[in-house]
Amino acid sequence: FMMFGGKISNISSLVFIILLILFVNSITPAAARGVSSLVVEKGESMVIEGEDIFVRHNVTVEPDGALILKNASIRRWKGESTEIIMGENSTLAAYSSTINTSGVKGEMIRGIELENSSLTADIISLQATRMHLLSSLVQSTNFTFEGRIAELYSSTISGECINLSSVFMRLDGGEINASSIGLEGAEYINITRSNLTGDLTIGSPFLGAGTLIKITDSYLNWSNLTINGNTSIQIYNTLTVAVTTLSGEPAAGVEVVILDDERNPVKSAMTDQNGNARFNLLAARFTPGSSFPGFFNYTAEANLNGSTTSSSFTIERPLTIRLKEIAPPPTVVVPAEPAPSETFDRGEMVENETSDTSSDTAGNLTGKALGIFLLKAFLILGCVIGGVVGVIALLIRRGGA
């Protein structure tokens, strides 16, 4: 019995140990592993998929090599200084992955690409042909990038000092939040729907070079602004004009015209089925030596059922204005004037006749008056002569008697 009891006790201990191992494995990712260092050899590609790797020392990507993470992570050991060292023409790519190291460094590398991933490092210093961030997060005390193309889509960069310098730079739907932000482009910088918070230096690092900076629908919360080089900064914002009828219903198919300060048409658009017309307008422009932009004044006009409604505005941020149909003015009844007299009508008729007709009429009237005058003169003369003859005859008759 004692023998069997000892065996049962040993079996129980073995079962307990097995269960303990299973429990530990259940709370520890099976794919997690620790390595002293990680090396991607020259010209080779290393794909890490579905693994969590803890690296004690460094990760080295030799020239022309590529390190690709897919649903994976590379992390430094606690208390250790682990860096990713990139060789010439090498590539670092992470998809739905996590990188947490002390630093990421490389010169003349091909590129870095992050999609739905996060990169955390005390120091990031990269000289690359291209940097592409999509829906990703980069956190670094000191982040410096220099290259040809820098693209940030729906991504966030935060830290103490962020300096991005490239020939072409595009920030779309992202955020940069740091004590010091430097955005330098040799030719073109496009910032759209992004937030920039910090002490901002923007422009060209090259003396005399011209840089076009276009900022659209963005929030610029700089504590201080420095503009370098021959830089032109244009700020564009989106304007939505909502047009409604007197009853408040959306007015579809109505033309909305945008006028500048001098009443010159700038743009026009028809309202959609919801009564909205959208415009992207030049909201402001920086003048040399100014730290604040001068915003432009605009007027939006719409014509509904013969009445014009308008509103004046500036668009310091994306803006929606509403234009409502104006009620027509009340109808004024004017009393009818009395009909002109018949004499007035005849006078009008005489005045409106042609010169030939007027001359003929005047000649006829003059001839009739002259005839009547001569007739009366002959009658009077006849009476006078007859009277004189009668008196002479009477005197002769009395003398004969």
C-alpha cells in the first residue's frame, strides 16, 4: 500500500508540473523568443511574421538588405540599449507590427515604410530616399529624417524635436506634436487636414531656393513660427454653402457664386440634393516677414426664385455658411391715372404728325381764312359805295326841283 501510495504521490506531482507548464504556456505567447542580436545579411531579405522577438543587443540590416515585419514585433530587453542599424540601400518595413528600440539609424538607405504599425525609439536618424507612413504612430525624443520623398497619411509623430527635410513632402490627415517642429522642403510641401502643434520652422534649408507650401484644412497651433528661404505659404480651406428655401427645405440645383473683395466672380457651383455646394478657396497668404497670415474676404451669393441672398465671410478654418431664400417684397398697388382729354389727344396727334402733313394742314387753313377776309372786304366796300351813290342822287334830285 505504501508502495502504491508513493507512486500515486509521484504521479500527482508530475500531473501538477505538467498543468503548471501548460498554464505558463497559456499566458506566454508561443511565438515570443529572445535573441542576443539579429542580422540581415547583405542583399538578403528577412521576413518575420507572427513573432514577438526580444533583442538584447542590436538589429543590423546590411547593405541592400530588407527587414520586413508582418503582424510581428521587435522589442528591446528591459534595461538594454538596442538599436536598429540600417546599411546603405537597405529597407525597413512593418505591417501591423510594433518596433520598440533605443534607436533607428541609417544613411543612404532605400526607405522606411510603416502601415498600421508603431515605431518607438529614443533617437531616429535616417537619410533615405523615401519615408512612407500610413495609419501609424512614431514616438521619438529626437526624430530626424532627410530624403527625397516624405509621406505621412493619417499618421502621428510625437516627441521633443522633430525635423523632416525632403524635396517633396506630403502630410495628409495626420498630426505632428512636438516642442520643436522643422518642416523643410526644397520644392514642395503639401499639408492637408493635419494638426501641427509646437514651435514651427518651415521653408527651405537652401539659401535663395523657392519653396511652395500649400496648407489645406489644417490646424496650425504654433507657439512660434520661423519661415526660411524664399518661401510662399498659401492656406486653403474648405467652404460649404448650405442653401435653403423659406420653409427651411434644402434647395437643390441652385447656383452659388463666390465673389472676391472687388465683387469679381472667383468660383461657382451648383447645390447638390442636400442643398450644399462645396468650394476649396485660397483663405490666406503669408507675406514676407509676417508670422501671421492675412485672410481674404469673400461673399457667397445664390439666386432663388428671382431674389438674391448673400453672406460675407473669411475662412480661417473649414467653414459652413447658410443662405436662406429671401421673401419677395410686398406688391404695391399704384392708382390708375385719369384718362387724358380729347383736346390733349388731338394735340398729341398733331404733334406726332409728320412735317409734310403739318405743312399741308397749315396751308389749307391759311387759304380758307384769306378767302373769308376778302369776301367780307368786298361786301363792306360795296355797301359803302352804294351809300355814297345814293346820297349823291338824292342831292341832284332836290336841286332840280
